[in-house]
Amino acid sequence: MTDTEVLPVLSETGAATLRADAVSAWFGDHKVLDRVSLTMPARQVTALIGPSGCGKSTFLRVLNRMHELIGSASLAGQVLLDGEDIYDRGRRITSARRQIGMVFQKPNPFPAMSLYDNVLAGLKLGGIKSTRAGRDELVEECLTRAGLWKEVRDRLRQPGGALSGGQQQRLCIARSLAVRPRVLLMDEPCSALDPTSTRRIEETIADLSSEVTIVIVTHNMQQAARVSDSCAFFLAEQGTPGVIVEHGPTDAMFSDPQDPRTTDYVNGRF
Ligand code: ADP
Ligand code: MG
């Protein structure tokens, strides 16, 4: 198999549209998001931009039910995955987390575990049962889709922690894909990486976007312009909770922003 061939691991489930409806979030008494509504369409890349501290990471954690794991955290509003409320009573938190994967700024593979076993852990979490040969093929597919296969095919038994930072991040993407997510949330996935690794991950995002809905937080405006179809600008002004000031097609946001605060931000005047 070459790096361009595609096995069907992702298409079995299919990308879903994720919609946040009037999401507010608190840590204790501190309100950090105020009635944020945003549709993140299936098979598109949505970029979340905005200054530090405006609630972008919190918003991502609300989208896959990680927010509720933080002791002081509370929440209002709805998150709908293809129309179904992921917070519905009776819906299990693990189901949301399987369908909505997350990649973090700091690559976090299981460092002592082999590359193969890192991906296998994702396959197990996704409930994929397979023969040994089938597993090998799925591990290969996930690593291929993450753009890592060619580099690691001869060292699958090495520990995840032995890879470079950029490779570790792609391993994390492979592990997330192995769970067969319908949405992939990426919180500044390239912030800790060099330009070459960043380009590889951007290529991976472009390749995946036809099958997985992608939501990416980035502080890099060029990156937002390169990878995303639409863009949402978050802002928390003077101690007020984060809101979306403006959202829309990325081209329009960068070439013709409607709000003066967006103009300032996308032109680096913040
Ligand atoms: P961003 O990702 O846009 O930088 P965050 O979502 O990390 O913003 O943070 C939004 C606000 O929530 C900040 O004021 C931050 O201090 C606060 N915050 C984030 N995580 C926690 C936490 N675990 N406990 C308490 N406050 C938090
Ligand atoms: Mg953040």
C-alpha cells in the first residue's frame, strides 16, 4: 500500500455536523463562555481564532464532554451531533468521546508504549475487533492517514516517546483516527512544532477533511487561512466571558471582516 491509498476505516462511520447552541460555561463562579452558538458542518474544517484566555480550549472541551470532568466546571446550552444532543440523559460520556476525538497542543502519545500499541489502544477504544492481520492493516491505515507510515513502517515496535515532536503529534492523530471519530477537535496542534512538521499536519488535515469534521484552534492566521473553510473569532473583553464576535467563510473573514475587532485581530493588532 502506498501513502495515498485509502482503506475504509473512517468512512464506515462518516463525518457528522456538530452544532453548539447557546453554550455557556463556568469554572465555579467564573463565567468563561456566554451563549456561544456555532455550526461546524460535516466534511469541513472550522478554525477557531482569538486571543489567549477567550475560551477556545474550554469550548473544545465542551464539544466532547471533557469540560464536565473538571471539578469546578458547569455548563448550559446544547451540543448536537447530527442533531442528537450529546449531553442527553442516558447518553454515555464515552460515546461522545469516541465519536468526537481530540488532539492537544502538546503531543501526548503513551511514551513507553510502542507505536503499534499506541494505535492499537485507539482501535480498542473504538471497539474495533479484528484478526491479527486485520489489526496490522488498520494500524497501517491509521498511520498512513496521519502521514506517518512511510517514516515508521520499519520501527513500529519503538516506543512512542522516541519519535520527534512532529512525529509524536502525527502518532496522536493516528491514535485518534483509530477510534473512528466523526469529528476531530484539534487544540493548537502545531504550536509546539517546527515548520516542516506543521506543513505535514496541514496536509493531513486537508486529506482527512473529506471524511471527518475538523475543528482546529490556531493562533496562526496563515494557517487558519490555509486549512479552514470557515472561521469563528472568539473574544473575551475586559473580564467578560468569551463570545463569538464574528464567524463565516474564511476567505470573507480575512478579506472583508465585518467587525472592527476582527479586522484588528486578523491583522495582528491585538
Ligand atoms: P483559550 O484556550 O482561548 O486560551 P481557555 O479556554 O483556556 O482559553 O480559558 C478561558 C478562561 O477559563 C480563562 O480565564 C482561564 O483562566 C479559565 N480556565 C481555563 N481552564 C480552567 C480550569 N481548569 N479551571 C479554572 N479556570 C480555567
Ligand atoms: Mg487554549
